[in-house]
Amino acid sequence: MKVMKLHSIRLKMLLMLFSSIGITAALLIILYALSTLILSIPAIKPPLVWIINHIGSDPVMLVTGIILFFASYYMSTKWFVLDLQKIQTGLQDITAGRFDSRIELKSQDELGVVASSINRMTEQLNVYLEEIRNGLREIAKGNFDTDIPVQSGSQLGEVAESINQMSRQLHQSILEERNAEKTKNDLITGVSHDLRTPLTSILGFLEVIEEDRYQDEVELRYYVNIAYEKAQNLKKLIDDLFEYTRINNGLPLDIQKIDMAQFIRQLIEEFVPALEKSGMECKLAAEEGLIIQADGAQLVRAYENLITNAIRYGDSGKKIDIAVRSDGNQVSISFTNYGDPIPERDLPFIFDRFYRVETSRSKQTGGTGLGLAITKSIVEIQGGEIRVRSDQQRTTFETRFPKVV
């Protein structure tokens, strides 16, 4: 059956060839039988007699047979040409983008198979394009979680995959924009609250002074000192806020190789007066020759925050342990104090801006809620990471940077 299909057009062509030969032969026999009648026609007889006498009857019959053969063969193959024209018209419609057009052929030969294959192809393309259009409509409505089915191995499948990737990226960009807007609003809310509190206190004490509602110079100085301390806290908050926004807006970095053992030793020397004042000691356990690449000035700012917090909140433990060690392809720098632990519920939020573990205690010790957020930003923009762990015995802040070999 398969062989018959492969050769169906050939068989039809052979059949048309033999039928044309048969028709030609039959017509020649009829013409020969009617030759006497034809020669009796006065208008035709003289030229026919002249042609037969000068050329011969056999050549005349041969030429007549050839003409009749081509005429009959042309008429019998007309269906073949019409089928080809239908296929051509259908392909032109598909080329023009009209994938809903169909090629209507009733024949079961190779041309019919080609037409059916083209119809199936256009139908599949039309269905898939409709799926892509529906997906794009959903995406246009804001449903970015819509996934267009991807047909592997086809260019339309690649288009669908590209649209899905574009949709996911657009969704991510919108989420980031919303998060950025929320972050900005949260920042404004936090700044407004933290600025209002000291400003209210300053204005209150200045109002007392302005209206002479103090008993003597001692009380006046007391009010002035409180207003001055609030102003200092306000300045520190503004400085920290400026530092935080500057870092997160793309701070230019001066990246250099830093020997961390030497770096931490120099940093500890700067805190000797503060440690002595708090009655604390600082111990360093450092492996020598551990090099990282970072901006030294910014790293000082980050580690100053960690040591300051260790002194401020770990003074009851009377000591700070700092360790510099190698861990695989990273350098670990940890700061451990033995004061009151950080509650477990607060650990996930400890690096959030304006977050305070103990609000009243933070305000009393001058915390702005931005120090650890600044530290985290500084560490991360230099390719490092920071983490915290705390229990009843100790609280440890650890930073890690890639080790330079």
C-alpha cells in the first residue's frame, strides 16, 4: 500500500500518457474514416489534396497525431496543474500570515498528502499562536505568573520561552520596584519617627529656657545639657542615615589587599581607651598571613560598629574575643562578647535598619538602629557576608571574605 502511494502520481501520469495515445489513435482512425467526407467539402479539398500530393499522407497523419496527442495530454493533465495552483495559493496565504487558510484537495496521491501535511502544520501553528496570544493577553493584564507552553525543538517554542523569561524578569522588576517603594516609605517613616523624638525634646527644653521657667543657673545648665545631648543624638542619627544611603546608592570602593591580622590589631589599638573606660579587655586570636581584598576605610567603619556594640552591650561580660582564621577558601573574622544574649526572636531582624533589640536600652546607650544595617551593607558590597549567633553564654558576629591566595 505504501509503494502504491509513493508511485500514485507516476501511475496517473502513465495512465494519462497511454490514454492520450489511445485518444490520439482513435481520433486518427476517425479522421481517416471521414477523409472521403472531408475531401468532399469544396473549401477544404484543394489545400488538402495539394498537401497530400506534395508532402504525402503519412507525414500529414504523423503531424496530425502529434498535435492531437499534445492536445489530449494537455487536457488530461489539467487537474494536476489545478492541484499545484491550489497548493501554491495556500502557501502564499501562509506566507502572508493567514494560518487559518486551508488547501482543499480531494486527491489521495502525493499532492493530497502534501496538502494534508500543510493543513496540519498550519492548524498546529494556529493553535500554538493562539496559546501565545492568550498568554500575552494575560501578561498584558498583569498576570505575570502566566506561563506559555513551550514546544521544544521549534522556533516558536523559543519565542514562547523568551516571552516567559521576559514575563518573569518583568515580574521581578515590578516586585523590586514595589519593594524599593516600600523600603523608601519605611525609611521615611523610620526617619520621621526617630527625628521627631529628639527634636520634640530639644524644643521642649528650649521652650522652658525661652520662657524662663527654671529656678537657677544649675537647672538652666541641666536643661541645656539635655538639649545638647539630644542634638548630638540627632546629629549621629543624621550622619548614620547619610552613611547608610551613601553606601546603598553605590559607594565607590578603593579595593586593596589587606592583611587581616595586622588590620585588626591596629583597629583594637584605637579602642584601648574605650575598653579601659568600660573595664573590659580585648583578646585577639589571629592566623598570620590571611589576605583579603576590600576597601580598608569602609571595613574600619563596619568593624568599629561591631566593636562598639560589643563594648556597649557586652560590658557585663568584661571581655571581647576577636578571631581571625582561615576556613577553606574564606577568611573568617568573628567578634564575641559575653554580655546579655540577643533574644532568638530578634536575630532574623538584627541587621534591619531602625531595628532595636531593646528600644529603651538602645535609646539610653545612643543607638540609632542603623549601625548594623550599615555594617551589613559595607560587608556585602565588598563580596563578603555577615551572620550572628547568640546564646546564654556569648554573642558572636562573624564576617567572611574570599581569601586571596
